[in-house]
Amino acid sequence: MTAIRFLSALAILCSIPACYVEHESTIYVPAHPADEWEPEVPQYSIDSDATLGDIHPGVETGLYVEYASGGLWRLYATCGDVSTYGSCHWQVATIVNGGSFGGTEPDDLDADDQLFSDEIGAWLDAYTAGDIDGMFVQTTPGASLEIDAILDDDSAWEYVFWVSEGEAVYGAPTNPIELVPTEP
């Protein structure tokens, strides 16, 4: 009788929904094309031929972006409060949109800084302390530039600066951003 009681108890327990779990593999296929699933990068205007003025390496932290008519972009980074926190590790990636990438050149890079590029943009990996480290990016005149800035392994949107409508923009609202020049 012991075996019958055990089987009866087992039958009762297995009738509870939690006793039986059916696992079914499902592959989810989106109903929309892949490009509709990618988040859009917000666009902002950058004044052509505007500069940001006095930059103080070792005092101010920032990634400064300027655009010169004809398609020449300058992106340069500084690190603030070096005496307290040490150097900053900047990783900046750019992608050219609405035109083509024409090349990149270093802007006052040190021996431990690196500059990379391919057919769509350029990447900077720089350690900045009391100096300025940056890159020039040549694009088709009027092409926009998508910028993704990382500072010490964290998103650095609040440290990206440029000039728009005659005023300095202190900090981007998101990371990445896309800057569109006002004049080619």
C-alpha cells in the first residue's frame, strides 16, 4: 500500500500547474526592417568657422568640436584638475554622414595616443593631462559628423562642447550626437 499512496500523492502533486513546465523555443523576428530598430542619433547644428575661444588644459575637462567651411572638423580634448585626479582617457569615435570621409590627421598627439580610421570615420584613443590631444577629420563639405565620446570608460556627453547659433553649447544631451554644419 505504501507504493500506491506514493503514486497517488505524486499524481496529485503533478496535477498542480507548477509541477509541469513546458519549454518551447521561440525565435523572434522583427516585423520591421533592421534600420527601423536602431535608435536615431539626435542632430544638432554646429556653426561653421566658429571657435570655442580660450581652452585651459589641466583646468577644464572637455571634448571640443569645431567645423571649418570646406569640410574640416577639429576635435580636441583636455583634462581638468589633473593634480587631483590625474590624466583623462578619451576615446572618441566619429562617423561621417551625408558625405564621405576624406582622412584624418593628428592634432598634437603624444607617443601613447593613437589615431585610427577607415572608410567611414576616425577614432581617437588619447591620454590627456595638462595638454590638448585631438584630431582633424576631413569630410565632404557640409557632411555631418556623428560623435561618440567616452571619458575614462564612461559616456562623456556632458563634456562635449561646440558652438551653435553663436553660443557655446556646454554638454550634449545624449551620446552619441550628430553635428550638422550651418554652411558647407
